[in-house]
Amino acid sequence: MSGNLSRRALLAGLGAVTAAAVSPRAALAAPDGEPGETFDVAITDLGAASRVLNFGNGVRVGNEIWFATRQILPTRVAAYDLTQRRITKTALIPGVPGLWGIDAVGTDLFVSSYSPGLLFKVDTVTLEVTRVLDLKEEVGWTVKASPDGRVFVGTYPSAKLWEYDPATDRATDHGRMDPDDTYVRDLVATDTTVYCGIGSHAGLVAYDRATGTRADILPAELRDRTFGAVCHLAGDHLVVGISPTAEILVVDTRDHSRHQILKTPNDSFVVGITSRGDEIFYTTRPSGSLYRFRLGDTAPTLVGVPIAEASNVRIGFLDDGRLWAVQTAGGIFYDLDTRTTEALDMSSPDLAPTPERPMSLCHAGDRIVVGGTLGVQVVSTEATAAFDTFRVPFGGEAKDMETYGGVVHMGVYTLARYLTLPVDGRAATEVARVDAGQEQTRPTSLTVDRRRGLVLMSTEPDYGRWEGALNIYDGQRIRSWRGILPDQTVQSLCPDPHGVFLGGSIRNGYGTTPTTSRARLGYFEYGSERLAWLVEPTSGGVIVDLKLIGRVLVGVTSEGELFALDSRTREVLWRIDVGAAGGKLAVIDDRVFGVDGTRLWTVPVGRRQPTLTVLADGLNQSWFGAPEVVTDGVRALFTTRGTNLIRVDLS
């Protein structure tokens, strides 16, 4: 539908909304409180913002490989039958947006979820799903079974170890494995010991099941790493992948002082480990490489790259000697002799690409580019679509985007990468990435300084690390200013003719504790290449976005405070509450628009405190990150309702 909507049509389109929010003529006050225009608000549903099939883990149970989904709804587990060579079973996991941990005891599958952290049992024969444990945590990161049939779960953010006995239905909280850290990222269990990989400051805890004592056995030379990220037992040896250096630690479980460390060249993360006798195989990210070594070797051997840039999150052996791998996009078989890869057919009526929570939006002419998992979705801006929606796949997640010069510029997680996509293109290209020595991983904002042709990208540091960075790409290389905002991450950017405004976040890398209480706002001068000034314009902890309208700089915090200050004098002009949360802003003329997860709002920007007007309510948005609205710059806005993309026309 297009054009003006009747009140009844708006009510039907929005669901449970307030009457004021859906008036076909929303009164919008002019700057400085003067009477202003009124607009007819027409809302058009453009369908799912992004669809993807995304898996977080998997495990082999007899003749089946079970896959667990994440970041898509509804959440499911699905069985790939090795004989029939197709998906034959699926089971719904209710009330959670995704799964991380998975293992099996007999024919029962155990999976752990996030937001909230729960443990479920899935009978792989009857497909009955039972919630067996509330972990009282945000995330159940890892699930592993012990030889005696107990199920152990590691959590975030309290780094706890839970034990569940399926035979008695009894659960035991063994407490924090590290009193000062946040993750039990992975674990393995023997009859006597549970080994826990700790982060976001790397540790490796040996937990004695009989006495409850804990000992950190991570060698001293690995103490400055971020994670003991992946754990595997190969006979009497514990094999641990270390982040962010993709090192392999091998520990003799009979004598923890006996260990060796193997270096992996030119990679960052170990994501999957398996073994066959004394042969160890492991996969890395972001390259997607597969390595092999024998116990006692001093260096690994590159076997091949089954799928470049892929994340093989769980690997194992088939009976015929081939490797199987669960990847974020599906699954593969890999023949070690011929070095050939076979992609599994994951198609199923119950396992089609599913709407995901979008991460970012970008207006690009006749299309909206939606950032998601493993690529971006491209959607027509028109009610009658000018083209079929399609996906541009690549490894990683586009956290922020902007269109300039016929190109979509993207800041991509992980490894703080800068990618480009021609507006009419079907393939993205990595242009540059922040130097690994800067320890940056997650872009928080990306914008283009159109006067100077510079791409500006802000980033937060790796897990457990401090000091975010301002990164500037000049067409040839990226230069970084780490720690440009003291003790804070650079969260948002806004260029002006002589430099760039930097909005801060009190949070640094995940797993760190803030040392400041208020977000800072700074100004970086191009000429001097230094921070010219620093103020605290808000009581909020994160400045999510910044926009410059004339001389007035407008910012919004994650807590939902919109503030304005004079960009020259740095005088704070006003502050107002715009809702439950702050998100990315859009500008049309002298108006700023935003969403808080439920409402689409606007305010006129001037020197006097404005009045907020709600344009739509009851949006029930589902974002993976901050909510966002983008615009064509004239009269159309684009945001989401649930996981659907909507167009909002103001006329």
C-alpha cells in the first residue's frame, strides 16, 4: 500500500497501539516551539528485513548430526540423517532467541540458550523438549557431557559451572570458576576433573569433581590472552584453543606442568577441535583453515581451507574417515584425501531461512541494505517491490553502514574490517582492516566525510581489552588512534569541516568493568591529529549516535536521553527524554528522527528545548543491537516492526 492511510488501516497495521500514535495527521511542532506543519503518516510493510539460516553449534548422535540455530526465530534443533542425506527431524526450543552449547547423553540432546540462559533436554527419538534447568544467567555458553553421563554447563556473565544429572534430575551450582572474570567459554569433563576455558582474561581452570577445589593451570606465557576458547580431550591430553592468537595449548592431564604451545600463523581464533588417535585437527577463523598435528609435534600443518572465511564451530569424524563440520551457514563434509568439500543439503519445510533480528540499516537509492548474520539482505524500498529481495553473503556482521558514491560502505565484525558493496552489486569486497596490533574487533559506527573523501570508523577493543579507537581510511590505508577517548570506547561519529565529533561509551571490551560513569564527547582535529576538547554533556553511559544540524550537535544515549549542544561553544542547550532506549538517528531538514524499540518519534532541532512527537507506537521492534531508523532525506523513513522492514511516508 502507498499514499495516505486511514485511521483504521493504521490501527490494523500497527496492532496494539495508542490512538494518538496513529492519527493520520500527526501534529509536528516547528523549531523553537512555533506552530508548524502537520503530516499524514503512511506506513507500508515491506516484509522481513532479513532472512537467514544460522547455526551456532552441533553434535553427532549416532547416525545423525544435530544442528542448533541461533539469532533467528523460532529457535530449533534439526537432525541431518547421514543415510538419507537430508534433514529428517526438527524440534522447537521455546522462549529463547538462540542456542550456544550442545552435547548428548545417549539419545538425549542437551542444549543451552541465551537471553535467558536455560538448559533443555531433547529426546532425539520422540522429539519431546523439556526445560530442565534455569541457569540464572544471561548465557549458557557451553554444554559438555562427562563419561559418567553428567551434563556440565559453563555460563556468562558469572563464569559459573553447573552440573545436571539426567538420572536424578538434580542440578548443582558449583559456583564461579574465576571470581574476577565473566566467561566459562568452553569446557570438557573427565570422570575426575572439569577443565574450564576462562575469559575475557584468559584462564584454564581444573575443577576437581570430588573435592570442589579449583586450580588455574594456564601457562604464564598465555596470561595476556583473552580466552581459553575451545577445549577438547585427546586421550590423556587436553587441547585448548587460545584467542585472539589462534594458539594451541596441549596439557598432559596426568601432570599439568607438562605442556606445549603451537603457533598458528596469520589467524586469530581457534573455533573447532577434534582428534583421531594422536592426530589433532582444528579449524580457525577468519580464514576458515583446517590444521593437523600429532601429539608431540612443535608446529601444525595446514591441511586446507574447506570454505574460505567460514567458521567451523564444531567438527568431528564420520565412520568413513571424512570430517564433518557445523558452520554458521549450515554444514559440510571434508575429504582429507582428496581435499574436496561437500555442502550438506539443509533444506527442509521446517528449516527454511527465517527472519532474524537486524543489526543495521542503510538507505541506498531504491533499496535498503540490512545488516545481519553472515552478510546483508537487500530489500526494495517500494510497496510493489522493484526486485526480489536477495542476500549478499560474507563472513561477519555489518554493524554500521553508509552509502556514498554509489557504494555501500560497511564496518564489519569481527576483526574491525571495512568492506564495500556497489549499490547495484551482488558481492562485497574487503578493502582494509584495522591492524591486529590495535586489538580492535567490533565496529560501533561508520560514516563518510564527504568533503575529504575519508571513511571514518569507530571500534571497540577485543574481549577483556581497553581503549576503543578512531580509525580513518584515506583511500590507501587505515590509521588508528586507540584510546583517543580516555578510558572509553568510541561509540559514535559525526564529521564537520575540520574534524570529527566522537561520542563515547563507558564500556570497553566485553568483560571489562567501566572506570568512568558518564559518556564523554570529544572533538578530533584533522589538522593536529589530536583530541582538541572533551566534555561530558549527559549523565548517560553510552552516546549511541550524533548528528550535526547547522551549529547544533544532537546526540542520543542508550538510556534514551536526547541532548543538544552548540558545536562551537560546547554549551549544552537542552536535554529531553525520548523513550526507553536510544538508537541510531535520521535527519530530514532540521528534524531528527529516532526509535526506541516501540515508538518512532521526531523533534525539531533548534536552540530551545523541543517537544517530542510520536509518529508511530507499538512497533515491538526486535533488534540485535541498538534500534535504528534511516531516511531518503526527503519524506520517507525506514525502520522495523517486529523483524519486518517498514516504510513510513510523511506528506
